[in-house]
Amino acid sequence: MQNFSLSEERRVALCRCDSYDPSLLKELLSAQWRQIGLTEDFFRDKKVVLKPNLVRKMDASLAGTTHPAVAVAVAELCREWGAADVLMVESPGGPYTEGALRAAYRICGMEAASEGGAFRLNYDTAWQSVDYPDGVASKSFHILTPILEADVVVNLCKLKSHGLTMMTGAVKNYFGTIPGTEKFEMHARFPDIRDFSEQLVDLCAYHAKARPMLNVMDAVVGMEGNGPTNGKARKIGALLSSQNPFALDDVASRLIGLERKVIHLEQGRERGYIGTPTVIGEAPESLRVEDFLPPDSAKKNTITWLSEFWGGRLMRFFEPRPAINKKKCVGCGECVRSCPAHTITMNEKKRRPVIEPSACIKCFCCQELCPKDAVKIKQNFLIKLVK
Ligand code: SF4
Ligand code: SF4
């Protein structure tokens, strides 16, 4: 079995890809996997789990989720390279039930994509505790059982901006190996972005050590602005593969102008997980999207930089915060259910949610899971004044 070490494996394959044509994707991915040193032995007779990004029930054309054509191409290649089984496993945001999984697979296009027989869909909602004594922020996790039973995990991540972590790619996608609403509890447990990011690094490092992994990034069309779900689809035109998720994300961050700006990647760098990636194929500069929009929550100016310089308390006062757009809101209550700090209540008379700002931990789960893009990130009024 070809495994790797996060502190040694640096190869990242990057190529131009402007289409979701399955045969083109297969051709490019097959070449990339060989470029990073994989052979058929990596998949031969193995139980392979595909871990997509299905953060929320949304059509693939909105670019918030892994494109089904990428899943089909990867699954078919795994089988051609000798895999015994290919199973898609994901824990989207919200409850982790068979019904919720069925809806997510159907709306994200994975149900239809699986009908060709390239991969099966998981409906087993079991999970188990695992220990990770090397963890800095977390020394144990609850992980979906089908992932623990896999011989190989192929992480099918999507390149997007992210309101909380600035960017989501390979590392952040492993957060979806934690069952359902427990992800909200993790936000509540780690309200500080640095602690939350540190546990993301722990979780990803745990997976890298537990079993062989391959990370494939769908950056053909990504998401800019208020990602990971309410931003805009943005053509990036790239496909990436690497065994090292930190090195892959480091290269991906250069495509969208977020290099050295993502906290969990900087923490991974400090732990020696990135080094200097060896990029095989296209140079990142040739695929860079110069005007890629970061999330609103990342917009900073003189006041925020100064308050950050002076310390956390002042910074928290100036931080952007969520607000409900009452015209767009339909009163579905998803934000109430997803708030880890339980700081959103439903005004039953008006059927509109109300946020108590003092308890808000700025995790932006409400924005991520609102199906109507009705949660906006607002700047402090003082900051607006100096703009
Ligand atoms: S999730 Fe969005 S649409 Fe639903 S109640 Fe909250 S703000 Fe309104
Ligand atoms: S109101 Fe939104 S941003 Fe604030 S804690 Fe709740 S889910 Fe997180």
C-alpha cells in the first residue's frame, strides 16, 4: 500500500481544465495520479470511499458542491485501477439521517450520477470514537463508520471562499467526516477561529495517518464571495491532485489570491505539513484568478487591522456579524437549528429569526445553511463610516 507522510510528501499535480466532460476529467486525473507517483497498487482490491463536499442540498450548477461528473470520473478510474468497491460517504450540514442523505444526494446530483454504477451511496449513519493523541486542539473525534472501514479515502473537495475560514478545500472538507449536528457542537466548543482551525488541522492530520488518502480538487468552477454556499459560481479552470491535503490547499490558495491568508493552512505550515510544494504541470500563476472575491467577513480596513493589532477584545467588537435579510427570509428555521451558540430564536408571530448578537461566536453556520441566502454579513457601523 502506497502511503505517505504529511511532512515528506510535497507533490501537487495542477492542470488546466475548463469542462466537466467525464472522459476529459478521467484522462487528466489519470495523468495527475501518475505524476504524483501513484500506481494501480494504490487502489487494487481496495474498499475506496469517496468523500465529496455536499455541504448543503444545492444544485451542482451553483458551484457549492463537488460536481457529480468529477465523482463519476474518479470512481470509474478507481475501478479501472482495480478497486473492489467505491462508496460515497458524506455528512452534510444539518441532521445526519437517511432521509437527509437521500435528499442531499438527489439535489446535489449524486443520486443520478451513481445510477451508472461507478459508485454506491452510503446510508449508514453510524459513527465511532477515535483517539488522536497527537492532536493539539482535539485528541479524539467521532468519525463516520464507513470511513473508518475504508482502505483508501479519496477526498473530492471543491475550491470555494468561506465566511469563517476564508477558503475551503481539501483540509476543511474532512470536517464532513464528523456526524451531522456534532459539527455545530465543534463550533461551540471552539468559538475562537484559531482554536477551531487548529482542530481542523488535527482532524485532517488524523485522517492522513489513519489510512491512505488521495485528495482531488474540483476547481473547474469554484465559488467566490460569500462561500461556502451563498457566494457566486466562478470559473477557475483547474483540477488538482495530491496525497497531501495541506500542500494541495496551499497551491489552490495561490489560484484565488488567498495565499498565506488561511489560518488552518498557516497552522499546518507551522507543524511542517506544507514545506515547499512541488507543483507538477501548470504553474499556479498561469491559472490565477486575479479578481477572485473573498468573503464579506474577510474584508478588513484600517480599523480592523488596528484593533487586531491591539488585541482580541477590541477586534471582536469590530468583527463583521450576521444579520437577517427579512425580505429574503422564508422563516424555515434552519438557522435556528444550526446555530451552535443557540443565539437565534424564532419570532413565532412574525415567523422570522432574531439574532442575539452578544452571544454570537461568528461561526457563520447560519449563513452557510440558509437555503435562501437571507443571512448577510454586516460590518460594524464605525467601519462603514471610514470606508
Ligand atoms: S435559514 Fe434563512 S430563510 Fe430560514 S429562517 Fe433562517 S434566515 Fe430565514
Ligand atoms: S448567529 Fe450565526 S454566526 Fe452567530 S453563533 Fe449563531 S450560527 Fe454562528
